[in-house]
Amino acid sequence: MTQQQSRSRARTAPRWTVARPARPDAAVRLFCFPYAGGGSSIFRSWHTHLDDGIEVCPVLLPGREERYSEPAFTRADALVAALAEHLAPVFDKPFAFFGHSMGGQIAFALARHLAAVGAPTPSRLFLAGCVPQHSRVLRHELPDEQLVAEIREMNGAPPEVLANEEVLQLLLPMIRADFALAEDSVPPAEAQVTTPVTAFAGADDPEAGHDEVRLWARHTTGSFESFELKGDHFFLHQPAALLDLVARRLTTPVPRPAG
């Protein structure tokens, strides 16, 4: 491959993450994984709540935003392998994972995969609005009308979006694929990481209450803690209290378990 071909390939290769904003002197990177139907824009303002020592790096998944033309993943093992490969160059300094709902399932699965292949692993997992068990219904199999009703019940999209048939036809395939991915990402009962886990639940979340979120304690041999915050399933859209807790844990070293 010529140098010109290499440069061209680099320009056209899809990005898997982007620092928002770039903080090259940051001590730690926080990789953020979105909920089903969401994208990197969820985290666009997070840097304003965090000091310069933390670089916010939303993960850019296929099937949305600048990668809209790419097929969305529906299988956890395929996505995790791709993430491990393409994010490897930016695991060159201490890092942590934050994932909300589907994103939490992905973050946990990726942490397990990295440990299994001997790659660098996150210093902490922040798992928000998700539980390590299957939901009451397989949403990706629902007819469109029922799927929209589920999204409405979760407060997962503005009413004007759900009322716009043209917009829905653009969004539903991606949302359906994301639900399939989330359902495939639920960890086996015996799955564990050594990474410390901090879990969050919304006080009014019908999807993942605090008692259910606490079940993540079974899936780590490291330290575990959980917090209940104000809000419904999408409490992360008012991130001040959440990010205060995140920042304190990223700036305070946590001892790893012996052995």
C-alpha cells in the first residue's frame, strides 16, 4: 500500500470514538456507551461538569450519527470484538467505562473480553440504568406499534418524534437493532470481572430500579457500590449529581484485589 493510499484509508475509516473535547494531558479517559437508540451526542456537554484531568470519549457505534449508513450490530460478541480491536490504540492511558442501559451491558461485556484476551482493562465500570438480566419482553421482536408504545412508556423519545411517522421509519430499524443487541448482551449468571463497579439507578425508573441494579454486585470480585438518583430511566440527561460521583471515583485510586 502506498503512502497516499494509507492516508486515504485513514480518512475514510470509520471513527469508533472521539474526545469531546480533546484533553491530551488528561490523566484518565472516560469511554461512554449510549442507551438503545442513542448516540455520542448524549454526552456532548459532559466535559463541562468534569475537570481537565478527565477526557470524555463517547463511543461512536455503527447505525447512527456519522455512521448512519453502516449496519447496526445486533450480536454482542461481534460488537465487543470490533470495539476491542478499534479502541485498542486509545487504551494507552488509564481509562474507565460508563454505559447507560444498553451501553452498560456493552461496557461490561467489553471489560470481560479485554480481561480474557490479556488487554488493558478499565480501572472502573460505571453502569447506569441497566440490570444483569433479561427484560420482561423481547422488544426487538415487537410490531412497530407495540415498539413505539414501549418507547413512549419509557419516556425514550419526545412526543413529537413518536408522532412523526416519517422520522419513526428512519429511527425504528436502528432502535430495533439496539434492543436486539441489548438483549444479546445480558451477561451469563456466572460472568464476573475484577474491575470495581459503581452502579446507578433512577428513583422513578420502571426499567431498572435500585434493587435490580444492585444485582451487578454478583458480577464483580472488585468493590461494588450503588446510588439512587433523581429521575426516571433517562436520569443521565440531568448529569450534575451523576458526574460529581463519577469524577470523585476517577480521581481517587481504588486498590485492586490481591492476586
